[in-house]
Amino acid sequence: MDGRSSHEAPASRSGIKVIIVGAGFGGLTAAIECHRQGHDVEVYEAFPELKILGDIISFGPNAGRIFRRWSDGKIADRMRALSIDLTNHGFHIHKWTGELITVQKTPPRDPEAPVFNGHRGELHEVVFRYARDELGIPIHLGRRVKGYFEEEEAGEAGVLFEDGGRAVGDVVVGSDGVRSRARELVLGYDDKPKSSGYAVFRAWFPNTDMLKDPRTKHFCDHGDTFQGWIGPDVHFLFSTIKNGTDCCWVLTHKDEADIEESWSFPGKLEEVFKVIDGYDPICRAIVEKTPPERLVDWKLVYRDPLPRWVSEKGRIVLLGDSAHPFLPTSAQGATQSMEDGVVLAVCLRRGGKNNVATATRSYEEMRYDRVKAVQKTGETTRDMWHKADWDKVKEDPESMHMPREDWIFKFDAERNAEEMYGQTVRSHI
């Protein structure tokens, strides 16, 4: 690995043209990393304009290591300014009745592998503008894809747009989420999303009304904070951020709703109150401050990673949620999509223009087992909380801590791809 920073011109051009569908964190990371590795890359996104939408998102240190390499750390510095700082607070974990069980301390910061928790839209804007405005990566908004194709004899792949246009390259990356149109081409059949049996109410709002209520004022007066209330098949997480000026909360609960129609739509506060009935009264006091228009009801989609992420001819590739949707309790969904983008870019450079199919299959082999293992942590963390034996918790309060596992956090996707490419490629030649 040569260690060059991403704002520098790549040492050499690969001649590989990469088409990326979807400008989320996974798609943008793939674009930035392809630029770093010397590929020509263009991004197509269905949304007609960039909007600062969403609520809290988490990036572990294995993502921070990726961000840190961009523009000599300048992108990570911008994200740091927008992210929660729990150095002096930690994570306060309560039983649903209100009893404080334990305080999980925040680990010391690693400047080479920072952690970011902030507003999804604000952090996304930093990455989007870096890719488009500073690196000059073409990002075409308002281009909705209706189909994918690949032509083996011509050695190319492409996308068809609803407006009648098309784009062609050497490889196409479907990074357009759980309903990616690329999935059917890759799998050879229509794979519909399925309910995980859980849903999340989530909200982000200013501290205005929180400050007016003596029951909640102290949260905002003490800067950045993080609280959790854990109960049978329910957990409620609440944060103040940006020195207490913004508030956000997430409530995970059982839900068997049919997601064929929708998996994300406006939430209803009265339904939230039903879920937290009998909980610590402070939880209701927090939820009451939520402007109704800021509440989202998000049905959680979950499945094992798809059996394959690369098309038969090797030129259509799935990345991120298109291949492996995560539960939020893993706190790794966006991070793993970023790792995908890094590994794919390295594999394409190492394979070269004449070996695109070999490179994409090596990407899948490198990523598959790791993603599957990390994905399972979303279930194990959720079940650790939702099915807690409170007598055992009383004996060992730290058993309720959010897991921080070295095999996940200390992973360096770029270094690993460089080291493993030669080994994986041999099985695909």
C-alpha cells in the first residue's frame, strides 16, 4: 500500500471505467476509493437534489481509518466537528424502570481511527461535497435507473435510465439499497425484502422544548450525552449532540408489519407512548418534546448476505445494503458498505482492465465471511439487551455494555485487500 492521500493525483490510471448507482455513504466511498486507485468513475443518483435528511448514524474506527486517509485527514476533521463527543460522559445504561445499571466509558481517541456519531445528512454532505467539489467526481442527480446490462463480447456493462438514456463502463456497482434493481440480474431471480420482526421509531430535533422542562433540561445543559433504557424486547436510546443543542432518540421494538408496501414512513407519537408504557417517566418526557413531523417509523429489513454479489459475467457488482442489509444494533451498516468500496477499488486496480471479472470475484470472496460475521453482531447485541436476565445483570452490570470487538474495529480494509488479493485471485483464474 503506497499511503498516498486521496486529494493527490493517482500514480497511474488503470483505464477502468466504473459506473456507480447510488450516492449514499457506500456509493460515495466506492467512488472516492476508485478515484484514489486510478479508475475513471461516475455516480448516478435517483434523488434530484442533495437534502440534509435523516437522524443519527454511527461510524466505527474501521470507517474512521478510511475517512482519515482522505485529504490528509481534513475530511475526518470536518466530520469530528459535527459528531458527538462522549469523552466526559460515556454511555449511561438504565433498566427500563429507571435504575442506572452501568456507565460504559468512552475509549481513548485514536487519531488514526476516529469514531463518528452524528446527523446522517450533515455527515453525508461532507462526503458528497468532497467527492464532487474537491475531487471532481461526476455525480449525476435525478437519474433513475430502470435496468442493468452486461455484454461479455464487448467487455462492458451499463445501466438504462428511465429517461431513455444509458451509461456504459467496464463495471457497474449497484449501491442503491435494499431494493436495488441490480440484485435480480446478479441473482437471476427477484429477491424481495423480508421483515426482521422489529421496527424502529427515530427522531432528531432541537433542544428548545427540552430546555423548558426541568425533567429534561439537564440533558442539554451538560453538552453531549448518551443514555439507554433496556427492557424486554425494547430498547430506547437517547443522545444530546452538538454541545446539547440537538437531541435524537431511537426506539427499537417488536413489529410484524408487512413491509411490501413500505418500510419507512411518518411515525405517530401515540404509538411510541404505547411501546414505552410502564417505562421510566423520563422516557415519555423526552418523547413528548419530539415535533410530530420529525418522527419516523422505520421497519427493519434483515437477511443473511445474498448468496452472490457479483453477476455471472463478473461486471455487475452489489455493494452495501444492496448485498447485506444490517440491523442498527450492529452500528456497522454504513461502515461495512465503506469497507466494500475500499476493497472493490483495490481489487480492480490489482486485477487491471483485462481482469475485471477476476477482480470483482476476489472482492466478493474477501468481503463475504467478514460481512456475515459482523452482520450477526446486530442480532447478538439486540438479544443481549432484549432478553437480559436481570438477576445476572445485577451480578455483572458490564455484561450490558455495547460490544467493542477488536476484530471489527481494528480492521484496515485497504491494507487487508492489498495483502489478500494475490491469495484470493488464485481461486478465480
